[in-house]
Amino acid sequence: MRNFIGPRLAIAVLAVMTFAVTPRTIAAAHEGHKMKCEKTHIQAMKVDIQAMNDGEPKATAVKETKMAEDMLAKKDVAACETHMHKAMEAIEK
């Protein structure tokens, strides 16, 4: 019985550590990169936003992401990219 506790505990600790650092890793992956105005990139930002704590930066990121989606639907790539950039700035705060 004791032989199983050590490996299970190690796996549990690694899993918790992985999830604890993942949101910051994802946001950092976008840092310095111009994201294309594409549905997949918007979805990636939404995942980042879900990992954020509630507050003004999260509200701004949600608003800017919604506006980016609206601009994508209108095929206004420049405006979409502008809103995506603003959303990423809010995510990185």
C-alpha cells in the first residue's frame, strides 16, 4: 500500500503545478506576437480569459474579444487585430 502513495502523490503534485502555471504560460506565448484575426486565435484568447481572475482586466479582455469577433464577422481584419491586441494587453495585466 505504501508503495502506491508516493507515485500517486508525485503525480498529483505535478498535475497541480502544471495547471497552476498554465495560464501564465499561455499568455506569455502570445506576448510579443501579432495574433492573426482568425477564429482559432480568438478561441485561444477565450481560453486565456477563462483562466483569469475576475476584475477589470478580465472584463476588458472579454469586451475586446467580443469586438474582435464582430469585426471578423464584418471581415474588417485591421479592426479585428486592433481589438485582439487590446484583449491581449488586458490578459497580460
